[in-house]
Amino acid sequence: MRFSYVGCMRENNTKTVFDTTASTYDVDRAKLIPGCGRFYQWAIDLIPRKAKRIVDLGAGSGLLSILIRERFPEAELHLVDFSAPMLDKARERMGSDDRVFYHQADYLKDSLPEDVCSVASALSIHHLEDEGKKLLFGKVYGMLRTNGVFVNADHIAGPSAKLEERYQATWLEQVRANGASEQQIADSLYRQKEDRRAPVGEQLGWMRRAGFRDVDLWFKDNCFAVMSGTKAAD
């Protein structure tokens, strides 16, 4: 049995945590994600160049969404998040745009846009239990058009207890070298209490079993990774 970063099926307080930390979330990101620029750049680059309808799952304050908007100014963009304070921050960031739509929803349980060219997610899916991740990958597959692309840029677990310990120690060294304050680190560790991170290898396997082809890992810096898969033709 593989190492599990957290216990199984404990109470999930993710929404409460992100509601209460929405005001500081943006300021913290660049300091707390080693290779932050490349991490987000890979996520954007993997979205099909001619995408006309894109969904950002777990959009939060719109950090990924604004980059998608800049790259795809004519596309219809849907931001999905269950935190109203986070979506309020996203609205402030995105400004007035009649091609941008906001959905306060639980993306695992609620209905979502369909017939989309790409579904992208950054730093969100790791809050689901493993069974939830598997269900979501299948749901995303159903949302996509043929040849549509799913991009998951996320916080991942080490494949063993020893490597997970090393991941965490390395992350602390990296973010301190990057200028993160002890308060920013403490806030991040508070948010990480709600993590259900999974190793890259297992997630790639779940994507394949959901039906995705050309599944691959494109970027990895310690415990941050960008993965993608394409919906096969029927």
C-alpha cells in the first residue's frame, strides 16, 4: 500500500479555510510555489491554441484565469469555485468581460459546463480524497469535446513516506530562500492541513483509466507538478 499523506476520509474543512484566507492568498502564491512562473506557464501552454470554451476548476481568486484570459482573449471562460470570497477576488481581478462566467459550485457534485475545449485546474484537486479525484477525472472527461485537453497543475505527494518527508523539507528550504515570511509559511501550513495530495504516478494512472490518452507529466519542481491528458475520439 502506498504512503498516504493524510488519513482517510477525515472531515474536509477546505471551504472554510479558503474563505478565511482569501484576502492573503494572492500575496502568498509567488513566495510559496517554487518555480511559480514556470508552473503556471506550463499550465497555459498545454491548453489547445484554438480553444474557444475553457473551464477553470477551483479558480479561486483567478490567478490561472487571468493568464488564460490574456492568452485566449476571445474564448468563453468559466470560473468554478465553491468559495464566494475567492470568486469575489476573481471578479476584481478579471474586470468587466461578458465572455467570463462565474459559478459558485462544488465541482465534484454540481453540474458544470459541457462541450468545452479545455478544462484546467491549478492547486485545487489535491483537496479531494483519492476516490473524489478519480470521480472528477471521469467527470472532466465527459465535459470535454473530442480532442479536448485536461490540464492539472497541482500540489502532489511523494510516492513514499521518506520522499514525502524530503519533499516537505525541500519545500521549506525553497520558500525561505525565496523570501517567504514565517507568517506566510504558517498560513500555508494551515491551508495544507486540508490537503489530500496524491503521487504523480497514481494520478496519471487514474487519468488513463478515466479514458484520457496522451497522458503525461510536463513539469515538476519538488511537490508541484503539471499533468495533462486528451479526450480520445469515440
